[in-house]
Amino acid sequence: MNQPSKSRCVTYITAFLLLAPLVAVAQDEATFYASAYGGIPAAPSTSFSEFRPTGPGVGGTAKFGGGLGFGAAVGSRFANGWAVELAWGERGNYLRRVGGVSVDGNIFSELVLLNAYYRFPARGALRPFIGAGLGYVVALDIDVDRNGSEQEYSRKGGVAVQAVAGVEYSLAPRWRLSGDARWTSVDSGTFKASDAGNVLIGKPKYRPASLNFGVTYLF
């Protein structure tokens, strides 16, 4: 399956998951909730080339190190196990090497997502769930620090998709704890430099996978 077909498949599945719980709105009483989470993302390598007016350029495979992610959401749960939410999330990873050259820097994303979840029947205090989301790229920044000089490249707009699988624990009638794994894909695009004369060539991708811990309050 070619890349455009894969993207369409992900979009169709996400759209189905987002629309399915809306069918139940008229027949099930909603429970609203607010949630927050934090986690540790890992990002696969991508590629780009960077050139500045002075000094040699770098280019090739860009490798990332550790990072940090967090987010928050408000939404509504339905009695049939479905839920929908509006979420905001940020993730970032350190940039370690570009084309074999050691650099300091990072990549950072800020997203707004519409997520849908399905929670399977509870097993005691535990309840597994799966979800998917479709979102907008508020910002995607890459900072590259070479020879003591830092340059920022940024872009905004475009589509992001997300898949989630995890389990929640019923701590109290209104409180839930959760652990999940999230895979996020941010659409590639053209980056602009904050300083004139510096150029980043290529359309680097950011597709972090993260392990997260969260807390939810029902109201």
C-alpha cells in the first residue's frame, strides 16, 4: 500500500471512530470529564539539511534522544462505552545528530485533537480502552544548535492523527487513573527560519510514540 493510501486509510478509520459515538448521544446520558496526562515520547529518525550564511552545512538522517510530553482534555462519556473529547497536547524530543554530526537541539509539537475512545467492559477496577484522534498542528518547531549558535525553524497548520491504547483504574467514584501508549503522526511541511539567510531543506516528519500516565475527574 503506497503512502497516500495509508494516509487515507488512517483518516477513514479515525473519522469512523469520531462519528460512531455521536449516534448514541440521543439515547444515552452523558457524563462530562476533564483529564490530564504526562509521558515520555520516543521519536524515530527523520531527515533534513540545514545551511547558514557562514560555516558548513549539515544534512542527512536526524536522530532524536529522550523527551517529554503532556496534555489535557475535556469530553463526554456515554453509557455504551464510547467517549469523545477535545484535547490539547505537547510533545518534544532532543535532537542529537544530523547526518552523523553531533548537534544540540530539539523538536517540539503543539496539537489540538478531536479524539474518540471506546472503553471495553470493566474487569474489576480495571477497564481497557482504545482510541483515535484527528487534529490540527498549532506549531511544529525544530531548534538546531551548532558551534554555539542556535537557529529555530518552525511551521504551523496541517493534519495530525493519533492512536491510543491503554487501561484505566477506578480510584474513586469520580476519579480515574490511566496508563496508555500513544502513537502520533504530524503531517510534514515546509519550515521557515527565524533568522534571514538560514535555510532548512526537506520536510522532516515527527511521529513520536509515548508511554503516559494520566488522571481523570468525572463531573
